[in-house]
Amino acid sequence: MFDLIAFDADDTLWHNERLYELTQTKLIDLLAGYADRETVVQRLYDTEMENLEYYGYGIKSFTLSMIETALKLSRGQISGAEIEQVIRFGKEMLTTRVELLDQVAETIRVLAKSYSLMVLTKGDLRDQQWKLAQSGLGGYFQYVEIVSHKTAETYNALLKKYKIPPHRFLMVGNSLPSDILPVVALGGQAVHIPYHITWQHEIADDLPDGRDGYYKLEHMGQLPKLLNGLLTQE
Amino acid sequence: MFDLIAFDADDTLWHNERLYELTQTKLIDLLAGYADRETVVQRLYDTEMENLEYYGYGIKSFTLSMIETALKLSRGQISGAEIEQVIRFGKEMLTTRVELLDQVAETIRVLAKSYSLMVLTKGDLRDQQWKLAQSGLGGYFQYVEIVSHKTAETYNALLKKYKIPPHRFLMVGNSLPSDILPVVALGGQAVHIPYHITWQHEIADDLPDGRDGYYKLEHMGQLPKLLNGLLTQE
């Protein structure tokens, strides 16, 4: 019943947000002499939002925003050695091994036998390709699309490109504003699998229950059963 | 005779390398108290090459490499205000207006009437999409592919994805190692239009004259005539 099932990557296929949180904690420790925890968190988030139009998403953008935050909060007093440490935080993120979420590997392997699968993710090109290569799942995805934004316009262009009618498209992801709302708005179907940490920037109100084309699961392992159920209904 | 004509973007459709050179000059001036011109150029290039596997291509990567170079050459003595200036150099690059190369706009408009066109470029996702949007040419390209590397493997995967036999694919670009050699190796055809500055990293020996599937032009305006000539031969 679906021509294509697309999966968000960060915090849907593999852990991601916790790596940002861990690195943020390192920055808080580094800047302890200049600002308290709350100030660092707020200033870093504000800097990331200001920089989004320049830098887009990803670890390099985050590293540049950390450097800017360190310079601002220390009023330029931070040492060269400390800036070098921030650059190292970024490189550590870039080389952290990818860890799949529970039941992702089994589920993807099973679904790849019956469906065309796509990875459809925002973020930095190099980051995401590296994580996919590392994940061991690359071979199960027929398509990989890395995009700057996930708006209704993005999905619309993509469905046109792949010549897929919206009702035959299913999106699976952890972010309501990026993975679910724009897809449902277009007449596609979407499965929301929340992650236990949500980046402030990706928070949205839940959809009302029973809204057409929207499903919520607790983990990826429940997806094949949902798909079988939909198939039986058809 | 071609199912798809793909164009490299930087220094093929629009000027790019000169913006990096201009910014490098700003860095040389900023670091004048710590190192001479030649040392800055060499250290920056070495840092970029060391960082390539972490950061990939693009302006954010370049900015991070400039910061690292400044820290190294000043032995950590560079001031916070100066690091902020380097960050500003990067943001200035990100907001510099795209300038098309001569005869590109006219040629692309003409070719789009008869051929499927693609932008096929390395680099940072956000940078390249922004430049394409700015260029005013977005509407003439049916496809946009932004990739991490342009190796024979990359081209092979792409041709499979689009179901195009190599001999019906033409690549146009300024870089021998990225745009020409891997395409010719696969049995595709390629048009080399050199740009007056070549980044050290993209230098390769010229192909021998008369090698099958390889053409060299002086500017984009000569492309329609070459294509007509090939069509007549067929």
C-alpha cells in the first residue's frame, strides 16, 4: 500500500541528540569560570538559532556556534587553548560511533524485503553520509535524500521527483514539525516515534488523536505490525 | 544523444575560488604579526587537508580551518576579537552574492529546452542550495545532486539511480579529477572548461588529446555548438 517508506535518521534510526547534550555539558564545564549552566545553555541555543540561516544544521555549525558562545560569554577573554578544546569537542562528535536505536536494525531488515525504503534527513551532508555508512544499514535503503529543511514544500518536491502520490507515501520520524505535520498536511501518512530528548527547536504541539494518516508508536519494533494492520484494513 | 547533462557548480556555473582567495588574503593580513604570507597559505592548506575527512568541503569547513590555522600560527596568542573576525570572514563568504560566469545564463536557458539538466556538485548542502537559489537558474535544472566526493563510484551510483547508460551522460565542469577523469573512465562523456584559478586540491594532469569522450572548451558559450556537432556526427 506504500510505494515508499521514508525514515528520518537522527533520533529515529540512531541516537543523536544525546551527543549534542553531552557536548553541551563539556562546554558548560569549560565556561564555568565565565557563566552558569543556564546562561551557557540559553546563549548557545540563541547563537545556534541566529546562525541557522548562515550555517544550516549539523556538527560543524554547532562547533562554530560553540566557539561564538565561548567568545561572547568570556567577553573575548577565553584562551587559544580553550578554543582549541572546543574545536576538539566538535571533532569528537564527528568521530563518535553511531548507535542504532532499539529494534531499528531488525525492523529495517524486515521492511526492506517488502518496501522501497529511503533515508530522508536534514543535516549536514558529510555527517549524515558518514553515519549511514557506519550504521551498517546503507544497503537496505534504496534512496538517500539529505535536505536543508523538511517543510510541506520539501516533501511535495520530493514526491514529484519520485512520481509518488502522497497517499502512497509513509514518513517515519521523531519530530512532529519536521517529519509528521507537513506530511499529513499533504495527504501523506506519518508515524511518530518520539525520542526521549527533543531539541527545543523541534518541539510542536501533538496532533489531536484520530487525525487521519497519523500514527504514534513507542518504538520502531512496532512498525511492521502497524503496516500489516493497515494492509488488512485496505 | 544525451539523456542527462550534468554541470558542476563552483567555478563552472558561478565564481567561487576567487572568494576563497579573497578571504585567504584577509587571513594573511590578520595574521601578519605572526607569520608571513607563504606560511599562512601553506598552513591553511595543510589544515584543510587534515580536516577534509572530518569536515568535508564548504565554507563552514573553511572557517573552522582558518580558526585552527590562526590558533596554531599565533601559538594560541590570537585574541578573542581576532577569532571573531575570522568567524565574520566566514559569514561574509556565506552571504556574498553569487556571480555567474560569462555566457552561463544564456547557455543554460538554451540547453534546458532540449535536454534534462542537472547540477551535480560537491560541497556543503546549505551553501550550494543557497547559491543555486540566488543564481536564478534553479528552474532550468530538473535535478540537483550534492555529493561528498565525485569519484567513479559516485557517478556509477548516480547513473544507476537515474537509470542512464554511461554513454548517454555528459558531465561539464572545471575540475579534471572531479568532473572529467572519473566520467570518462566509466564510458561517459565530459566537457572540461578550465577556470582561471584552480584550488591546489583539484589539480591533475591534462588528459591526452584525442582521448574518447573528452572535450575541452574555453567558455560555456561554446557548449551548444559542440553538442550540435556531436549530434551531426551521430
